[in-house]
Amino acid sequence: MANPKGSSFPFSDIPEDIQLCILSLLSPPDFANFASTSKRFVSLCRNDAKLWFTMYHRRWGSKTHITQWGGGNISYMLLYKTLTRWENLIGLWRHSGRADLLAQWPRVITFEWGPSFVSGSCLNGTYHVTKSPFLWMGISSDGLIVNFLDLEGQTETPTGGLDCWLDSICSDHNLVPVTLNFMGDNHFMVEENSNFWNCCKRNSSSKNMIEANEETIVVGAYSGKPRGLPDYLVLEM
């Protein structure tokens, strides 16, 4: 029987592609702890094009197109951390909250992966189930998180780069820029982001806008009073 000690070798002797494959199985805190054990692994664990790309591809490579997020101009670390937070949205959600708003908005919403965005759609309550756009979530080429509440539910699915899509909707008053605030795994709300277009003009980076809170999502949106909606609309899921 072979001696297991005779066949062992240090991690540093393993080919880099296999090292990346192994590290991609770890969580960011775990491989950060691993990097602290040896200076030679610090650069590898900080390598955006290698490690963070490998981690993203393993987790979402079959669900989205990595090169389309942010027009391919954002870091994979930013993309990984953003999608980690958004992943909990995927699936069905039930609308709850004020009774007067429940009558105006569908009770069930589904979130799905798109090539370079996450889309939320309202499901009608009939036997012939149909979907209409409700919320669009993406990242601009400047790394800015962009979320739009679709008041009419008629906006076409984004094609091409998100920046091109943003240019085409600037004059669409039925799309309201919103921010999402996480408040647990089973609840979220949305509110209007009145500073969104100013942030776009300043080319702000979302790297400083992503907060560490990974618990809940809050969605609220200022309606601009279309179709008789209240001045300030808060939707709870």
C-alpha cells in the first residue's frame, strides 16, 4: 500500500489553473484567510482577472453573460459581490403591505437572470398567466448600480450594452430610478433615487455605493403621480 506521505506535495507546487479552481470553491472570507498564511498567495487572491473571474464563472457562468455586465468594463470582484446580493431575489415573491396598494399592484412578482441584468416581472392573477416588466437591475460601465421601476410594465427587454439602453430611456417618464436597501432574506422595499442622473453625470463609481448589509431588500418608488398613484409609493415583498 502506498505511503500517503510520499505522495503529498505543497499547494504552491500545484499548477495555477488547479489552484484557481480550488480557491473558487471557497467564500471570499475563506480565501482571504488563506492568503494571510503566505505572502506568495496574496497576489493570486487579489487577481481580478483570474480568481474573481473563476469564482463568477463557476457560480453564474451558465445563467448570465459575464462580458456584458457593465459593458465588460467593471471589475469581476465588484460584479461578484453585487450578484451575490441580488441572487437571493431570484424566484417568486409575494406583495404585502397596505391594502389600498395591494389592489393596484399584482400580488406575485418573479425575478429572473438576464444576460446582463436582473429583471422583476409582475404575474397576473388569471389562469392565462402573463408577465409584465416591473423592475430592472443592472450595472453601468462606470460601475454604477442602476435600478428602474417600470410603472407601465411595457418597457422592452434591454439589448446590447446597458449604457446604450440607458440612453434610450432617459426620456421615458414611466421608468423611475430607484434604490434597493437589503433588510433580511425574506423582505424588500424600493424608493426613488432622485440623485441618480446627477450621479451618472459625475460618473460616480458604485464601488463606494455598495453597502455591507446583505440581509433584506427594500423597494420604494416615487411615482411622479402617474395614473393616480400616491406621491410616495412603498412596495413590500
